[in-house]
Amino acid sequence: MIMTKKYKILGKYIKDLSSETPDIETYLYVRENISKYQLDIDISSKPLKNKLIEVNTTFKFEDKEQSKKRSYFEIVYSSIIKVNDDVTDKKVLEKIILCDVQIEIYPELEKCLLNLIHNSGYADITFEKKVDFENLYNQKIN
């Protein structure tokens, strides 16, 4: 059975981009310890008119151990989606926002965040694991 997409992405852009490394000591420290950093994801949405929704996906790449010396990287990526008129069920809408849209924008969003980190002086960083939004969504509803 072929699932027709129940939404369309009309536009997407970087809403906010932030990289902070306060000084050279921090930079040198972080360079040694950045492998401990973790990706944090937050998704929020707000309805606009005419079945349009602004979906904001925030990726933070940060030190969970809260070391004194730490860098901070954050990107807020905004997608404007138009949901089909036949979508009335909240559950369907939630899955579109938290899962389907995320899967679609993820490659681009990951590339933007990696560029930010690389351009901030940490050239060797890669994300080994891709984010599994389907899995995250299923955990959330169960």
C-alpha cells in the first residue's frame, strides 16, 4: 500500500544558529573531549492559518557533563508545512510533525549542524548514528 504524503513542505530555513567557544583554553579542552558531546533534539510547532504549521526543530550539540570549559552549538531549523485538508486526527498530525517532517529535513539539518561544528574549529566531528525519528516517535506514544 502506497502512503500518500499528507503534507507538503512549503519552505525551510535556518531560524537561529549559535556556536560558542569562549576562549582558546576552552577550544583546546573541547577538542580533546568533544567525543563526549551529545545531540539533543527538541521539536515544537505552532499553527498558522490555512492549515499551515511552523515546525521548529532544535538541535543542540552539547556537553552533558557540564564541564567548566565547554563549547555550545545550536541550530533552530524552521519548516513551514501545509497539511492536507483531510488530516483532522490529532494523532496523524502529531506523527507528521514529530516524525515524517523530521525524517524529510534531517539530512539537510544534520549537514547544517556539522558545517557549524566544523567551521567552529572541530573538523573531525561526525555523527555516527542517524537519528531514528520513527523510533523516537513510537517510544513517545507507547
